[in-house]
Amino acid sequence: MALQRGVVLGVLILLGLGVDWAALPIPQDTLWPLELTFLLGLLLLISHVTGNLAADFGLPRITGYIVAGLLVGPSGVELVTDADVASLTLIDQVAIALIAFSAGAELKIREVKEAGRAIASILVSEMALVFVAVAGLVLLLKPVFPLTAGQGWTEAIIIAAVFGSIAIANSPSVAVAVINDTRAKGPVTSTILGVTVLKDVAVIVLFAIMLSLARTMLSGDGGGLGLALAERMWWEIGGSIMVGAIVGWLVSLYLDRWRAEPILFVLGVAVLVTIIADRLHLEILLTALTTGFFVENISEVKADRFVKAVEANAMPFYALFFSLAGASIHLDELRQVWALVLLLVVVRAAAIWFGTRVGARVGQAGPAVERYAWTGFVSQAGVTLGMVTIAAEAFPEWGAEMKTLFVAMVAIHELGGPVLLQKGLVASGEAGARDRVEAAAGPAGAAAADAPQPAP
């Protein structure tokens, strides 16, 4: 089966390489959209094949999707260019919305309350240790570290603080995708989701503070920047929660009133949330996550139909989202700084492991959480790159080098993080637990989820 899929993969790539767009009798003003649509379909097929290949070898499907992007992107055969990736931003955003819907629906108030102490202690411990470890490494390597070599100690401390705050971030998108792919459920899964979601908010706040302090100490004009960052930060967080709550309430009204399967409805809501977040400059992940949370916790009926509708829509968007992420990886940047990046990755991973164990022990989270929850905090993606871009614009004198290092780190974390998380969920015994629960519930559970709703 793996050999057959490999042959199909080769045929698809050759098909993409064999199309001569310039020779087609098509007007130039319609050629580019047609080419982009063709590439989108081809990328979906290729990522589907590589995802199944990855599953054949016991790897997460999203690892196969990322590899698909690497194969057809600038680091591979260049079927997909950086311009193509930029043109498909809407696909990325809708995928993030669907991922966040699923994550929010998994955050049940009762379970969050029960695990609240463990989640809080792991969050604080892991964030603190990663920040100290990475920032400390930057200072320890000050004479040879690209960003700090030749800088005074004040500048080096500021750079290390900004670097450390960005290193804390992880990828909720990867965590949710792997959890859904493995059908995991249990205390490790709940803890990973809770910590990941809260950290996404906390790291944005911490980064804004560090960036403002850095600007103030280096140039003395950070007051205005600090105020602007604070206003933007509170709007992104508060506005996202408010809009997500409103949309979640409206979706819950629909689910309570209409029985029809909401597959297309949920896709429409994902697009709507994407557009609203873009127009109002909100954090789409937090907005959509709040929507899912409200649907799960305030709807009179269980949100099972909502989650199933999300899962029905998710596969093609997951495939495109992670394959586009793979196409964004530039292996040439990794080759230039591989030794330093590898050291940063190892130190960060060790800090995540130790910080999670300490936090889990303090929070009395249980042995499984203490051993395996750290695997959900290694991956990095969009949030990290977004913060690096802001830092590079604020400090052009060293921001570009920082961006190069983090892009290379993200490349490693995108490839290795999903595999690590899958192994952690399997080792904890939680992989496949959702299917076991549904099987144990039997027809009665399914009937309860599909009970008729009042007519409109």
C-alpha cells in the first residue's frame, strides 16, 4: 500500500511539473486564478496521499501534510511559491477557525474547574522555565550569538528577554489537529488543551510587555509604543472573547432550534468568523475558540453535532493548512544556522519537559500528565512567526537575524512536534479514547445526540 501511494505521489508531482501554463490558449488575466485553483486541487491530492503514507508508518497525518508542502514548495520542486502561499491566506484562516472551534468545544467548564490547579501551575512553571532557559542560553553565548555579538550587556539582556518571550509560544493548531487525528481523550489531553489555549493569550501579553520595555530601554521612546501595544493587546483579547461569545450564543440558538445537520452551516460560521476577525483586527484563534467554548457550555443540547460538523469540514482544510505551512519552510535557512538552532531546540525542549513535570507535581495532576503532557507544548507555528515579524519590524538592526533563527526553529518544531505529541498520547493510553467512549455508549448515546429538535 505504501509503495502504491508513493507511485501516486510521484505521478501527481510530475503532473504538476508537466503543465505549461504559458502555452495554454487562455487570456492572461484569467490564467493566474486558474493556475492557483489547479495548484490548490493538486496540493490537496498530494497532501492526502502523503498524509496516508505517514499514517502507514505510524506517524501523524499532519506530518505527511507538512512533508507534502516541503516537496512542492520552494525547498522542493517549487510547484508552490511564496506568492502562492500568501494568496491562500483565507484557507489558512478558515482552517484555524475550524481547529479552534474543535478546541473550544473540548473545554468543558466542569473539566476545566477540576483541572484548574494543574493547568495553572503547569502554565506558570513551564512558561517561566522556558523563558529563563532560552534567555539564559542567549546571554551565555553572548560573544558568539549572532544577535548579541558586539552588543553591550544592556542590549544583550533586552535581546535575550525578547527572544525568550517568543520561545515560550507553542502551536494550538498542531495540538488540536493531532488530538483530533488520534481521537484522544483524557486528563493529558484536557491539560494540553487548557494550557495551550491559556498560553496563547499569556504569551501575547508577555511579548507586548517585553517589546515595550525593550523599545523604552533602547531608544527612550517606548511610552507611545507601550500605550499602543496595550490598547491593541486588550482589544485583540477582549474583543475576540466578546465577538466569539456572541457568535457562540447565536450558533447555540441554531443548534437548539434546528435538527438539520449543520455541516455547511459550520463552514459558513468559520468563514464569517474569519472575515469578522480580519475586519476588526481580532485574534482569530481566540475568537473561534470562544465560539466553540460557548456552544459546548451554554447550548441546551450537547455540542456533539457541532463538533461532528467541524470534523466533517476539517480534513481538507487541515491538509491544505499544514501543507501550506510546509511550503513556507525554507530549508536553506536551516542549513545556515543548523548547529545553533539545534542547541536552542534542545534547551527549549528540556525546559518544557522539566517545567511541565514541576508544574504537574505542584498541581497534583497525576503521573500520566506529569510524564506526557509536555509533548503537547513543543510545536511552534503561526503565533511564533507573527511575533517574530513584529520584533523584526521594531528592531531592524537585529530583528532580521532573530527571524532567521526562529523560522529555522519553527521548521524543526513543525516536523518533529506532531510526532512527539502523537507518541505521548499513545503512551498515555488516551489515543483512541474517544472512539472507545462512543462505542461503549452504543446506539443509546448516538440516539441522544441525534434527538429531534423543535421545528422552526
